[in-house]
Amino acid sequence: MLSGSLKLENNGPVAGRRKAYWLLAICCVLAAGCGVRSDMQDQPRYEVYRKSEFFTDNRSSRDFPEGTIARGQLHENKAFYTGKIDNPNLSAPVATTTDSSGNTLVSSFPNDIDEFPLPVTKELVDRGQERYNIYCIVCHGPNGNGDGMIVRRGFSKPPTYHDDRLRNAPVGHFFDVISNGWGKMSSYAYQVPPADRWAIIAYIRALQVGQNPDQNLKMNSKTETNSAPPPTAQHGETNGGKP
């Protein structure tokens, strides 16, 4: 009995220490999950457009250094990304007229390319139809006559694609209008990446051919004047659609 009593007395403190260790470990785990964090997301930083006392212009949002080019955004193929010839004459005059609806119409196209900088395929035209039905049909209508739904409800009517001026306009003109806007139409460069702009233009040409089957429109490709091959069409690009 005596030896048994001594054994119990010796094991009591050991068991107590083990319980204490386990309790301490559990507390450490809970503290790690709920305690203070020191991640980068918690460091002092400026919110967007917040005033900064550090910079002389008080802007916390800084411009990119001059010459900065994001990966994959070099855009060597000028024709594909601008719709312009390799060495455009920036001082060349552009003739314009005004129609009965008050639209300012371009009647000369000195720097625009006149042939597609990528192959015109059925897949490209089908993609263009899909994008056209999203971005263009509301103004230009299903057949390109300028009778879209918002025009029927009072918005200014855009020019029809089927007059001689736009039937004979180079494809670069449509790309320029989609990219930069014209008249009452704003730029769609943010909504529609370059590959989709060319797809829309291919579909517009298809509409023109459908309405004027005897018209000889240029639907072939041309790459000789470009310094780089046309990039693969990536429809998910971030970096408009109704000329």
C-alpha cells in the first residue's frame, strides 16, 4: 500500500505538467489564428486618389515611367493595332461633310489601311457577328442601316453602312472609329480588344456584301507592309464596335 501511495504521489505532478503543456499548445494555436498579423495587406498605403504630402503634385497615384511597356503589349504590328499604314502622314488633310441628320462624315482616308491585317475566315466573321450583336446593333441595326432600337427611341441616326462612301471606305477607317470614336459615337477601345474590332469589321463587310452582292469589296489579307506577323486573335484581351 505504501509503495502504491508513493507511485500515485509521484505521477500526480507529471500529469499536471502534461495538462499544462497541452493547454499552452491549444492557446498558441488559437492565438495564431486570431492574433495580430503583419502581412503586406496591413501595411500603411495610399487609397486610390488619396492626397499625398510626399509628392510635389500631391498625387498618390503615379504615372508610369516614360517608355514603360507591359509584357505582351509591345504592339509591333502597327496595322493590326492602329488600322494605319506604317508611316502615316499626320499632316494629311481629312475631308469631311455633314449629312441631313447632322452627322459629320469622313470622305477621305489618307492614312488608313485598305486590307485586313489578318486572315478573314468564317470563324472571324462569326465572332464579329457575335460582337456586333452586343455592341453595335443597338445603334446600327441588324443589317447596318442605322435603325437600331435606341435610334427608334429618339437617338440620332448613324450613317448607313450601305452608302457608297462607307462601302468604299478602307477597313482602317472602321477600326479607327471603333478605337477612337467619331461624332456622337464614343470610343469602344476599352470594351472591344483589337482582334474583336477586326472581327466586327469583317462582319460589317459581310453585311455590305449581302446588301450589295455586285459590289467588289476587299476581303483578302495583306501582311507585306507590316513589320511583324499578325498576333493570334485573343478575344479575352482587355488592352467598340460601331463606326
